[in-house]
Amino acid sequence: MDRHHYDREIVDMAASLTEGQRYKFMELLQREALNPVEVFGWNMWLGWLGIDRFIVGDIVLGVFKLITLGGLGIWQIVDCFLIGNRARDKNYETALDIYEHVKATRG
């Protein structure tokens, strides 16, 4: 998911909430969301250990990346291009969970 599509989806979710729900939604999302640039930094620093994949919740891929030492560096380079989108995908999943939680509560 690209950044613009992600931003549009978040704005649409927030727009469908009441003011109190919107405040709660944005507060929880800011606390829980991953920063794609930060995850990219983890990939550059310790990506050969799979740390970036562990952070975004891809445990199995993280273990494989750890065992192969980042695919001898190749997987780490590929993840330089993929990990930002994966972080946004994870953020979108988190936003949907938060949205459903906030929508179910009153206020």
C-alpha cells in the first residue's frame, strides 16, 4: 500500500467517527503505528538479523532472515524497497482494529 492510499484510508476512517471517537482513534493510532522510516533504519542497521521483520510482525520471515543472515545480504537489500510498504500494511491493519474498537464504544 502506498503512502497516499494509506493516508486517504486513515482520513476516511477518521471522518466517519464523531469528534470524541476521532480524537480517541487518532490518539491510539499515533501510539500504536510503526514509523516506516524507523523500520527502514532497523533494516539498514540490523536487517541481516531479521529485526525489521520481527518489528512488523513477520516472525517466520524474521527467523528465516536471521538463519540465512539476511540471505547473505541480498534479502536485506531487497527489504530496503519492501519494508516501508510492509510497515504501512501493518499500520493499516492496526488502524482497522482501532477503528472497530473505537466505533464499538460510545463517545
